[in-house]
Amino acid sequence: MNQYCFLNGEIVPLAKAKVSVLDIGLLRGYGIYDGLSVINGKVLRFEDHWQRFERGAKALNLKIPVTKKVLEQKIIEITDKSGLSKRSNIRLILTGGETILGIEYDFDNPTFYAVAEKWNPLPDKCFQKGVKLVSFDYQRELPEIKTINYVTAVNLQNFRKENNALEILYTHNELVLECATSNIFIVKDGAIITPLENVLEGITSKIVQELVVPEYNLEKRDISKEELKSADEVFITSSFKDVVPVTTIDDYTVGNGEVGPVTKGIMDRFTKYIA
């Protein structure tokens, strides 16, 4: 079945979707991005994603050329036409459109598109045995905004594979920040802790925070690299990965090396939440 996308106000086959070679997103890497999930014909937490996308557009002075209501409808339409309604990944891209003199853009003529892609779940062993993270000293530019600048993340993919890791963990100034495409949580002495500053507010992370309160003490604060090493459990969250346990980071084992009871419980709650 053909895949479709919503590009500049029209639904078109993905194979025929084109953007200008003069687009400022290509020439200058100027734009924002978001990743959403469609599950059983509905966009998971669309309102949260929309608000985050609006914040990004405002920060970069970009115009979203579609209303919230229309965008949600078009996302459902392209997943239906693509045969991906059961579960799919949606990628939103907004740029300033074609450049003016190579460095400026026309606010009223942006490039905007939504693409529906097949969701490929992680292997079961990732959830049963846990995964590995490999750390790298880096803090994203404009960390609270989901921009299209993934230079470091893309450049590190071979490094990630060489280390047999699922994700790259960004740390900076001896603090734990976030993964290249995920948020991170640690479990320590019964508390669930996640970084607060210089990270992107993840939507799956937000859901998890709602699911654990009031049973657990939730702390949003700095996490040092040393504290990470002493964590009882670690897990990551992502729209495209869900909740994933971490049992190895770099060359050390998290906790006892097994998926912990708190993480297992959160994974179960999240699975029920999205069902």
C-alpha cells in the first residue's frame, strides 16, 4: 500500500512529495520537528504535541499554516490512506520555506508537512533484559525546543552501534541530560527522578510522570553522573519506543543488571494506558 503525507495543505503520495532545494530547512537547517504516535486510529496526546510544536514555532518565529483541528484530521487521514491506523509514527516538519538571499525567509510562506511511517516495535528482549546506553558529552542547542538539528545524533550512530547501545545518553558539566531521541528516568530509594533543565519535555515522559503519582515520589531535578551510577533502576521513554528498561550504561551495570520491579510496573501501566 502506498504511503501518503500532508504537504503544504494537500495530501499527496509520499513518492511524489517534493520540497524546494532552496528551502531554508535544507540550506540553513532552520526548522522544527515533532514525532507523534497514532494508535488504533487516534493521535496519542495530540494536544500536548500541538502545544510543544507551537512553542517551537514561536521560538523560531515560524508560522504553522494549519489549525490544530485540521492537522489532527489530516494525520488520521494520511494514516488511514497509508494503511497504518493500528499504529504508526508521525513526523511533523516546519521550516521557513524558500530562502530569501540564502539567509532570510518569508514568514507567511512556510514549508510544513506530516509524514506517516510504519511503527517498528523494539525486539521483546529489549523489554525483558533491558538495553544499553552509551554516553557522550553534549548539550543540544535550544534544548527545550525540538528543532531539526540532529547533527550530533546522526553523526554518533556508528559510535552507538559500535558500542552495541540502543541510545546515546547526553551528559554535560557532570550532569545527566537526555538521550538523543528519548528522556531518561532513574529509580533511587523508591523515588523516580528525571532531569528538569536543559532537556526537551517529552510527551511519553509526561504520561509516565502522571502514571506514577501519587504512588511514587516523583522528583524533577538535576541528576549527576555519579548519582546515575548508583541508581537502582533506569529507564527511557519515547513516542516511538514507549518505556524501555536500561540495564547497562557504558561499561557499568545498572542495579543488579535485571529489569527492576518499578520499571516493570511502569511499563505495564503505560501499555494499558495506550491500549
